[in-house]
Amino acid sequence: MGPGHPECPERLDAIEDRLLVSGVGDALARREAPLAALGDIELAHDRMLAAALRGLSDTLADDIKAGGPPYVQIDPDTLLNVHTWNAALRAAGAVLAATDSVIAGEMENAFCAVRPPGHHAEHNKAMGFCFFNNIAIAAKYALERHGLKRVAIVDFDVHHGNGTEDIIRGDERILMVSFFQHPLFPFSGAEAHDGNMVNLPVPAYTKGMEVRELIEMMWMPRLEAFQPEMIFISAGFDAHREDELGQMGLTEQDYAWITMRVKDVAKRHAKGRIVSALEGGYNLSALGRSVEAHIRVLADL
């Protein structure tokens, strides 16, 4: 998205480097991500959104040949370049392929190291670094293509997953639980919400132990009662105390604890089935360490 933008390629490099130096990467089975089919994208998004993004991409390619600028601005924070279309399809495709593999029993769970992220993308709107809502697409896909009856979405990004909420609002087959700093972009989620959501807005400087208490009190009873057949995680690591895009106080140990609690629910009700996809996390060192902690729990390392 341009020089100096926090949502940068170095984020995936930082994860890869951390998995390499820690030895965790040696224990993982890796898969290349396919491109998502447009029919699957449209499980969560208006087809006009996909058409508009594809059209912008094609127009941009022509403009660049004529000497034009290399980006199209979607919103003040979000820029599209000539590679964005394929990257967005591949990010969604990774999460869909992981869903297929986990439901088929080829793996118990999966972490998808993807860019661009997804949880701000609404049914008919790209925004907030996001173009397609990878987790919402996968949740709908598990229900519509695989015939599951109940799935849960866990979102622990520092920002409210407004796009996911927009897409799954009122769908009683999906329970979404989240915490997020409030007020903070996108300045939503604190108002009254639908019965299939547990939104926990917390103030700046909230630390990990306070978040853990809220999860035990507010998330866990709802997840246990819902008995999801599969759990999807919007895994944003920008609530880390070292991340400057938020002002919360979590550490990698908190992310490991949250992952363990989610995994406990999955073991009881969902045959252990979890698909996690990267959302935020912009301090490169903290991101690498937090993803390592998250994967260690998922992979029983």
C-alpha cells in the first residue's frame, strides 16, 4: 500500500523469520494458497464489490502503462495496486483451502499467514486495509458448501471487526465473540448488537489479565452453550503492548492463553477444528513472537 504503510510485506517476513529462528516452522505442514472462486467470495460479499475491485485493478493497469500513479485510493488508509486483486483472492483462497482440509480431517487446525487482512471488509464495501473478508467468507463457506450447522468466529484484533459483524449480523448459525479497544477505528461495535454477537469494547491501556477475565465471564459461557462445529479466528495481534496502532497491553503469553481457551472449546464441540487467519499486527517483532505463541498452542508444540 505504499512506502511507510503499516500493512506491508515485511509483516509476513517477520512471521517467517520468527518461525525459522524458533524452530517452530520445522514442525509445520505448509500449503500454498489457491485463488478463491468468485462464487465463494459472493457467499459473503455483494457481487458488485468484486466487480468494482476487478474493474479498478484493470483500469489501474491501463493507467500505469500511460504513466499514471501506481495506486488507487479506496479510503484514507487503503490503497489498491495492480497486484491487490490476486493477493485478495489468494488470501481468501488460503482460508477456504484450510477450511476444506480441516473439515476433511487432513489436519486438525490451520493458521493462514495472509495479506491483505479481511475483518473490516463489509458486505459491499472494502475499507481499513481490507478488500474481502477472509474469515466471514470461510464461515459462510463451511455452512453453505460443507453443511455445518453452527460455526463460531473469534476476533481478538485491537480493532472492531465491523465488516464481519455487517456480514453475519442476524445469522443464528454463526456466533461471533470479540474484544476491541474503544474508541478506536472503525469507531463501531459498542452500540447494541444482534443476539449472535458478543462484543466487548474495552478502553485504551487494558491489560491481558483484564481481557482474560472478560473472556472467561462473557465469551466462554456463550461459546459453550452454542457448541460450534468449527471455530474461525480473526487473529489480529495489534492489541500487543508494543503495537502503536492500538493502546492495549497484551503480550504473547496472553495470545497463547486465548488460543488455549478457544482450543478447549474446539476440542469439546468441534472435533478440534480451528482455522485462524492473520488480521492486524504491525510491530514486526511483537507480531512474529505473538504468531509463534499462537501457533505453538495450535500445533501442541
